[in-house]
Amino acid sequence: MNKIATTAEIEKERAGLRSDGRTNASVPTWSEERAGAQAVNRHGWLSRLRSYFILAPLIWAYTIILGTLSLICSLFDRNGRIQHRFARLWSRLVMKTILSPVKVTGMNNDSFDNSKPCVYAVTHASALDIPILYVFLPFQFRIIFKSELLAYPFVGWHLKRSGQVCINQQNPAVSIGAIKSALRSLRSGMPLVIFPEGGRTRDGQIQPFLPGAFFLAIKAQADIVPIALVDTFNLLPMNTYHIKCQPLEMRVGEPISTAGLTVQDTDTVSGKVKAAIEALHSAPRST
């Protein structure tokens, strides 16, 4: 009966449109309604089962196996270069597993000029942002991460042993040694990746940047390259293991110079980078 009633309502609406003289008005056809339903159901229970019983277990297997090998290698390589290769292999396996092709736009020689210090400021909406960066940034880099990640098995161990930079957001004073080490690495030519929002967004929107997010970039007089990862929130938001396979984009912006600036210019630099990232993130999807 509900189906009959719904059909009758649609016919009434079409009749009303015709009586109003809007013969060319757009009325959803049966095929359009079905296509919309398919789009809604695309990530339904079959997608959940695939994610819970195939994709997530495979990713954990990659993490445990390669994480163990990376830890063993860290006993012989304290500069993190071998661990970076393991992280890149892990990331490639993850990206092939989740069936989500990534289109990269805006990459040019200026964006990846490692002849001078460079900081890459990236949006952070998903746990799968990291694999994207390891696959598509074509060079060694180090990540600034929050100390809470050290509690995660294998992931935290790898971060600690591979030369990444740990920052305690609750008590920055205890991170002075790590900051000085990161500054030396940055000045020596090792690029840094930072998430200026401080963590993953909970609603898919770009969050306010942390105060002092670009302190290291200014101190090293490094260029800041804005990067927007598009649709990774829909791919895997916080507090779920449901991976919704879909096309993604990594949009790389023009470098923003900090030459001649001081730490008093931090807010100005932060505002400029945030505006650049928001423009990249909100741009129409390329075809």
C-alpha cells in the first residue's frame, strides 16, 4: 500500500507541474530514482562486510609484518632511511588494498625542491592520509606527530624508532629536544610533514591551526607547501573501521616563502597557509 501511495503522489506531482505549465520541469524518473538509491547503497552492508572482514584484517597484517621488520632494521639504521622504505611499501600495499585511486594535481619542481628546507602542511581527516603521503611524496621525509600515537602497537614503535618528531601538545616544554633535532634535520635538507590542525577532523571540515604550527618552518627559513587531501574523511572518518572505497585527490599548492620572517610573523604565515589549503580543498573536482 505504501508503494502504491508513493506512486500516486509522484503522479500527482507530475500532473501539478503540467497544469502549472512547467512542461520542462525536472521530475525524477524511475531510472534517476534508482541511480540515487544505488549511490546511497554503494557503501551499505556489503561494503561494511568487505571492510571489516577483508580490508581491515589485511591492513593489520601488513602493519604487523612490516612493522616488525622495520623495528628489527632500526637496530642497524638509526637515521630512519630503511624504515622509510618499509613505510612506503606498507603504504603501497594499503592503497592497493582499499581500491581508492588517488589523482595528484599541482605537483611541480618548485613544490618538491629539496635543495632548500621545506615543510609540507597537510590536511588531516583520516588515518589513511599517511599512506597517501608515503606513496605520492617522491622523497624521504619526517612527520611531526602527537605523543598520543606512541600508545599504538607497531605504529607507535615505528614512529619512535624511525626518526619522526614527537610533540607533546599538552606539555610542549618536554618536546624541546625533539624540536631542536627536527630543526637540525630541516636545515640539513630533510623535509618535514606537519598536520597544522593538530589531529584528525571530526566533521570533515578544516579545523583551526595550532598556534606555533609553523614555528619550525620560520626558524629554518623554510618554504611551506600546502597540500589538501580531498575526500579522505568520507573514505575513513574517525571512530569507524568502515573503509568506503572511492576516488581521492591530493592537491599540491604553490610554496609559501618564510624568508626574512621571524616568529612574530607566525600568525600571518598560519593565516596565509590556511587560506591556501582551504582554496585547494574547496576547488571543484577535476575531471
